[in-house]
Amino acid sequence: MRIEVRNGRLIDPARGMDEPRDLFLAEGKVAAEAPPGRLDRSLQADRVIDAKGRWVVPGLIDLHVHLREPGEEYKETIDSGLRAAAAGGFTAVACMPNTTPPNDDRSVTERILRQAGRVRGARVYPVAAITVGREGKHLTEFGDLLEAGAVGFSDDGHCLADAGLFRRALEYARSFDALLLQHAQEPRLTVDALAHEGTRATRLGLRGWPRVAEEAIVARDLLLAGYLDARYHVQHVSSAGTVELIRAAKARGIRVTAEVTPHHLWLTDAAVEDYDTNAKVNPPLREEHDRAALRDALRDGTIDCIATDHAPHSVLEKKIEFDRAAFGIVGLETALPLGLKLVRDRVLTPLRLFETLSTAPARVLHVPGGRLAVGDPADLTVVDPERPHRIDPDAFVSLGRNTPFAGYEVPGRAVATVVGGEVVFELS
Amino acid sequence: MAEGNEEARAVFPHKHLLGIEGLARRDVEMILDTADALRGITLRRIKKVQTLRGRMVVNAFFENSTRTRVSFEMAEKRLSADSVNIQASGSAMAKGETLLDTLQNIEAMRPDMVVIRHSCSGAPHFLARHLSSNVINAGDGHHEHPTQALLDALTIRHAKGTLERLEVAICGDIMHSRVARSNAHLLRLFGSRVRVAGPQTMIPRGVEEALGVRVCRSLAEAVEGADVVMMLRIQKERMGADLFPSDREYARCFGLTRDLLRGAKPDAIVMHPGPMNRGVEIAPDVADGERSVILGQVENGVAVRMAVLYLLAGASELPAE
């Protein structure tokens, strides 16, 4: 398919470009670019996407998604998850290994990639487990998993708390210059924890999940990553203190990257008032000064990316007592609309928004995409920034409806998603 | 009393009793005044009125409780309500049914009220969102135990003649105590001041702001000048979680003794929600001493629960004396 994307405003953070541009896509790549109406007339498109009034951006990349397959297909499947991603403007997602069985050997990685190949949706980049069974005891076969297509390693959902093993993991990963992604949560400080430890949890009688449980792990990991000169990524940063640790580590040249979720950028623990299980998430929603620090960190580059931690659950896990409900919020179809709201509220510029949603995740994961110069992959998203609507979970493509953002007013959304030069989503 | 009756005839403005937080001072006064009016029934030879005849109350106790369950049952019987009890063990929940399914099945049989005790904070609030019955919280996790705070308030009011401008010490495991939370909310409504004390491992973060209390460094400091000293039950399993090292140490450092009680006001009363660990959080001679109103609390429990059932049922008139 040869596609001309015409009359759009091209926002390409990798080049700092924010200008009206036409693009011509052919053979899965960006084949030509020109000011509006100035593309070479000899280029014959099979179809034209008129992007007048819209933003054309490098396809969004979410480096933290739970696709639930294999094992929990009633929550999400590779098919529904990758189509939901496309509907949300994502052209690629990294899927976490906490499936059943977990993605801790080549056969599971290959199965995910094979299944994803049949889906008309986003690309998938499997993240494999650091330890066998995500049990924190023995390292997985990093070399074999990378060869099979894994892009990094995480025991997400579990923290790799054993300092000795984490050191070995960082060191061993260096053999392949592989990325380790840590779910930073000291388990002994968060036994049965349900909500941010503070005034609200005390009043509601919910066991507390203190900031220090995240900060203690990040501090230790940063020391190890610096000592070993390893690549280290902090997943879903939730506290102002963690931001400070990362800022200081970056200043010292430690190879650290970090992500923040839309829900931590938008919400505080006020959302768990009334025991709303849709706001039960790990790490928990914290306080206003954390939220402000996360926004500042995203703006100044201390935090590199927005990642959704898309965690679909069914009513079986959510329409129950708060204590017993599962942690998690879906994010694939709300991240971009909420990101556009950050732009409208002048928290981020459009360039910075798409850097955090596309360019930076590609750089963190060392995967293609995240840029739209000639020769780059034809992975792009057409965004309508002026399409106000209310978030309606019943309209999600994802099987998960668990979001605290239902009814939120957002300014716009993705209207078309192109992966490898094929239109995989188009708003009807 | 005439004024009390006036208020009791007014309609209680809440469908459920989920916690003290969210109640207004006049709501609490209405319950306490009604309890005083109903208390007469328990002193009669025939301790029963027809007020809730034909009403069905479900006592759903998903956490072990003898005192509170019996107290509710007695209150229901004295008001002539029909009641059924369900418990966690032996219920369908033990067979894997969800809490909501269990209660929705019971609700299909058209009860009027559901009294729920549950180990998860917020469980009654969750049910109240999905059931059409009146929901009464009989204790949820570490959150609230509103009828306990109300019976404590009634007890204090009887002893002190008021709930206003009192100095109240609540001592022990504040972190895991729904009794402490409900009492702190209630006393604050009346302008009384609450101090808390206990091992620092059991004083939860942000408790000053969350409950409007002052944290004391020692039991002696908390008891000093107090009108009311409320001791909380220490659960032995907290020892296993390293929240305190031993019973012996707890009794030495955080147990209420006759000696410590000398620091309180001369007419101070001693309370305990029970069941007590004699010799741990409270010395036997204090529990049985002249300051103790512990058995009075239990007696008031029935009256307060009668009042809550009565007001939530929306009954329009008090039974004739």
C-alpha cells in the first residue's frame, strides 16, 4: 500500500520538527516528505489520508502493557490488546511477562510474536522475565530470549528485591547490552499493602504502601547500575523522592531511564475514596506534590516516557471488596487523550508529548520507530487534537473496562494509525 | 426528654449507617436520644415491643464476632424484627461465591436491612452501592465500627452528662482499630479532644490529620488530665508481625494500671470495647475498679443498636412507655 498523508501538521520530535508537511509512505517506510502540496507529482498513492487540521506524529510506543495472553484471555488477548493499542494511536507495545505461563523462555516469546503476526493492530515487543517463573531465584536465558525477539527483561508485578541476584542480572545483561526494567517495590515494606501510606489510607483503614518502598529499591538499583555501568529502567515512577533519585543519577551519568503512567500524572489517592477499585493500582496513586513532581520530571526529561501499564481486569477482579480486588488500570485507549489534555493545560508542548509517547520509548527499548524522517518505518498516528469527548469505557476495544477516568472530558484522540505502511485503525 | 422525642420523631437523614464519618452532630444526637428512649424497654419485665414487626434483618457476619452479633440480635428481637444470621464459614462464600453474589441472593428474598461485619475495609460501602436494603456497618476491617462509637458515646454521656469539651485518651493499637477511628470522628463532632498513645509501630502515618487527634509519646502523657481513658484490645497476632516484642513488655509500657490512672481527672472513666486481655492492656483491678464502665458499654450496645435499626427503618413513632 502506497499512502499519501496530506495537509497535516507533522510533529517529529526526533528532528524537533513541528511544521505542515505531506508524507509519502511506500514499502513500509517513509519514502518522501515535502511542504504541503509539494510532493513529487510522479508519486502515485493507492490512497490519500487527508490530515487537514490534524497532527501527524510518529506512531506511539507503549513500553508497558499487559496483554494477558497466554493464560488470562478473559481479561485481554493479544488480538484485542493490539487492536486496542491501534485504536489508541499506538503502533507498538512492549508486553510484560506476567502471563501464565510467564514469558521466561523462547517458546513463549515466539508464541506471542506468532500470535501478534496474525493481528491487524500494533506491533508487539515482548519483554521477557528476568528470573525463571518470575520467582526471583534463577536468571532466564537472556541470550536466547533476545535472539527470539525479546527487547528487555523485567519481573514486572514482582520486584527483583534480592540485591545479589539483581547485581548478577545487571552484569549478565551487559553481555548483550540488554535493558532491565524494574518494578521497584521492596516487598517487606509493602506486605498486604493496598493504598498510598498517608492520611487518607489511615482514615480509610487501608494498609499503607509507603513511598520509601519504591525509593529504597531505586536508590539501591541506581548505585548498582552506576557501579556496573548497566542499562536500567525504572517502571511506573510514583513518588517525588524517586524523581529526585533519578535526577541525581542522570546528572552523574548513570544509564537510567524512567517511565510514568497517565494515572500517576493525573490522579492522587483521593481517587480511592469510596473504595473505588478502579483506582486500586500498584504502585498506588500518591499525593499532590508527587503528582506535581512527576509532571515536572516529565517536562524536564528526568522521566523519559509516558507508559500506560495497561492492566486489564474483568469484573471478577474489580467488582469485589477493595482488599481483594486486583491492582491495575487500563490505559491504551486513554493515554493519548489524557496526553492531549496535558498539552491543552500547558504542562507539555506537543513536541514533548510525542517525544515521551514515541521517540523516547523507541530510544529506551532500542527499537525502530519514534521518528518520521525519510527512510524511517511508516509507523505513524494521525491525531485530531480538537475532537472533544468523554471517556467511555464501554466504547473500548480492549476487553478491560477498569479505568478511573470514565466520564473524563478529553480534547481529542487518534483518528488513524498506520503500522508498516498499512492502515490498522481508522476512526469511522 | 421532650426535646429528645422531638428529634427522634424527625426522619433520620441517612439510608445506611456506614460510618461515623459523614454523620452530622445532630444525627448522632438523634441516635443517642432514641437509644435513651428505647433503653426503658430493656428494663421492663417483658423486654419486647412490636415496632419492627414484619421487618426482616439479615446479620451477615463474615468475621468472627460474638459480642456484636449477639448485641444486634438482641436489639432486633426486642424490636420484634425477624432476623437470620449468615456467617462466612458454612455460607456459599466458603464455596467460592463472591460477597456481592451472596448478598444479592439474600436480597432477592427481600430483607429490609443488612447488618454486615467484614474483615475488608469498605466492604459495607461496596455492598451499599449495589443493594437496595439499608446497610448497617457492624465493623469493617480497620476502618469503622460506628455502633461501637455510638454505644461508647452513650456511655460517656451517661457518666459525664455531655460529649462536649472532654479530654479523651484512646490507647493501644490505633493502626488496626476501627473503634479508635469511629470514636475519634464522633468525639470531634462534639468538640471533645482525643489523644492517642501506643507503641509507635501501631500509630499510623498521618493520624493527626486523618482523625484530628494528638499523638502522645507515652501512656502517662495520654492519661494525664483525661476525662475518659479508652483502652483498645491488643491482638496477640500483632506480636508475630513484630509490632511489639512481647505481652510482658506491652503490659509494662502500654498497659493501664491503677498507678497510671492517678494522672487522669479524679472522676475519669475507663472504657474498653472488649474482649479484654486482662493483665496485658489493662490491669485486672482497673478493669473491675470503680472507674470502669466496661459492662455499661455492653448494656448500652443493645440500646444503641435498637435505635439505629429503628431510625433506619424509618419508624415514625417511639413505642409508648
